[in-house]
Amino acid sequence: MTLSQRDQKSIWHPYTQMLSAPPAIPILRGQGAYLYSDEGKRYIDAVSSWWVTLHGHAHPYIAGKVSEQLLELEQVIFAGFTHKPAIELAEALLALLPEKQTKVFYTDNGSTAVEVALKMCLQFWSNQGQVRQKIIAFKNGYHGDTFGAMSVSGRSAWTKAFEDLLFDVMFIDTPNQDNLAALKTFISTHATDTACFIYEPLVQGSAGMLMHEPAALDELLVHCHQEGILLIQDEVFTGFGRTGRHFACDYLRQAPDLMCFSKGLTGGTMPMGITTCSAEIYEAFLSADKTRALFHGHSFTANPLACRAALASLDLLLQKETQENISRICKQHRQFRKHIQNHPKVKQIRQLGTILALEWETGTDSSYFHDLRDRLYTYFLENGILLRPLGNIIYLLPPYCITDKDLNYIYFTIEKALNIL
Ligand SMILES: *Cc1c(COP(=O)(O)O)cnc(C)c1O
């Protein structure tokens, strides 16, 4: 039996209709921006393997650091014990964030980083004897697949089967100069019993790389703070250079109370999530009453290997060469955007930093399940490129090590698709 056949016998894949999906492609190894299949085919990983791979696959520097760590300390309970990689990572990350972030809480993935942030906010108020349980979020937002994270995400086909079980959230539009006043009024109306506002800053990834302006978001955040509403900035996707700056918060003046990280955190090597928070949040859990503690943890909280991978990835991110690569990708994207924006099949093309999204003109139907999506996905694979369109939206999100040659080949292949498909 081939690997693919063995896979089909025993594995259930994420986000996959197993009846109709083509067999999964076995990948034997990865190097830089490339993935190599069992049939010897090479794919350019233009989506960073679900938005996580920052510096390319099997990076020798990260691999070396994780290997050393494996032989030193692979795991230790994180209640009552601590270790160097966790401490060093907390220090290194906080140094890059707005000053308001003062504490790091470790989990295993983006969804749990969001769960923790929500629990911190809700318990922040209950620890102080205040009833503030409402949550505000953006329409079309995405914050993960666990129940709390699903609840604060936009309702869609993905959440339909669970809809009655999800807690109520007030969904608002993303801000622009036209709707800001109305959004502020809405927020003020609900302010006294609202615990927090959770949002993807500047780019709503899963919704199709929808973008909004920093100035409008800033104004909305200021207003939430004036109304005493806590801010959870979900940078699970936007963190670590994706937007062209280290974090989306580097485009904003208003600092959030909590932040969530995962995806690129370990350079895409190991699963890990982080929730950071302000001193004010942290201090609301300090009490002679032991029941005011935050009762949350995971078996692998602050796994030393994942922390070591994250530290190595941060080393690489801060190197001059990586920063130059990020600028180079931004520039290349910009040029392609200008070149293609007037193509009749391009409904819209938008960019923030290394994130480029092209919306394909489909007339009326543009849902996630549009059949164009499957045709595009297959077409790019046949051309040696891994791209996973969200409905009629093709987005590019390459590892920072991708060469200009590969970028140009991807642009060329997209342009060809626009002309022939
Ligand atoms: C992917 C994502 C999550 C969930 O992260 P997982 O590690 O997949 O659970 C949360 N928030 C945002 C903004 C994301 O893009």
C-alpha cells in the first residue's frame, strides 16, 4: 500500500470532507520554502503550512537548538517548577511588545491562547465582584475552534452544528471613518456589562484576509478603554513579521490589555500558544483567597522544546537578513499588486506587509464552498505551488526565506490562472 492509501485507511484530516477530498499528499521532507512529496514532486509552500512557517522548513538553526534542548530537558511540570527556556522566552517576547504587557501565560495553540485570554477577562471582573459578562467581537472574525474561541468567532458554516451551544457575543462591523460614530454609540450602550472586546488587528485572516485601517481601529480601541472595556488583541496570525512589522500593534497607538500568540511563535516548528497581559489584569488574581487564582493549565504548558524553538525563531526574526527579506517580499507583493489590479478578473487585491490577497471576480456566488476554490487549489498544486484559496480569495503568505525567483513564478502562475481558468 502507498502512504496515501494507508493514510486513507486510518486518518481523519482537519477541515476536510473525507468523502470527496482528493487523497492527502504525503510529504517526506521540507527544506526552506519547499515541500517534497513521496512521488518526488516539489511544492513551493506559499501559505507557510497554514501560516506558521516563518523561516522555512527544517531550519538547521532551530533544529540545532531544539536538539540540544531535547538532551537537556524535554518536559517538566510547569506548576511549582520553571525552566530557563520559558523564562528567557517570556523576557524576549515582552521586550518586543508594548510596555503594558508584563506577564506571559503559556498554552499549546492559538485557540487555547484565546480561551485563556477570555477566562482572564471574565474572571478579572468576577474577582472584583463585578458582573461584566458580555463580549464584543468583529463580524467574520476567527479566533479558533475550541468552544470559547468558536463563540467569539463569526457564525458560519464552520460553527453551524454548534450554534445553540455557543455563548452570546455582540458582533460589530470592522471600523472605518463612515461607521465609527455608530460603532462607538453601540459600544457605549452596552459598556457597563461588557467584559472585553476581542479582535484580529488590521487583518481578518480566515475571513479571507479582510483588512481595515489602523487609524479607525485605534479610535475604536481608545473608545473601548474609555468605557472600561478590556481589549484582547489576537495576534495569533499577525504576529512575528507577517504585517511587515514585528506585530500589528506596531501600527497602533492604543496598547491592548491582553495579547494572544501562536502560529509563527515557534517559527512553525512546535505547537505553542502564549497569552500576555497587563499588570492590572495579573494583579486582579492576587489574593489571600486561593480561589481567585487562574485555574487553567495544560499538560504541556511551556514545553521546554517549544520554548527553545520560539527563542531560536526570534533570534532569526531579529536578524538583519530576515528583516531585509520581509521588506523584499513586501516590495515584490506591491509591484505585483500594481501590475495585476486592473485585470478584469480581479475584483480586489489587498496587501499588508507579506500578506497578499486577491479576490477573484465570480459574479454573484463567492462562498467558501464555491467550486472555483477546488479548481484553483488543484491548478496550483499541479504547477508545484501550495496555495489554499479561501473561497474565491487567493492569498499568498510565504516563508520569509522565499526567493524572488519563486515569488515571481507564483505571480506568473496566478496571472496565468486569471487568463485561462
Ligand atoms: C489560527 C488562528 C487561531 C487559532 O489558532 P490554532 O493554533 O489553529 O488553534 C486564533 N486566532 C487567529 C487570529 C488565528 O488566525
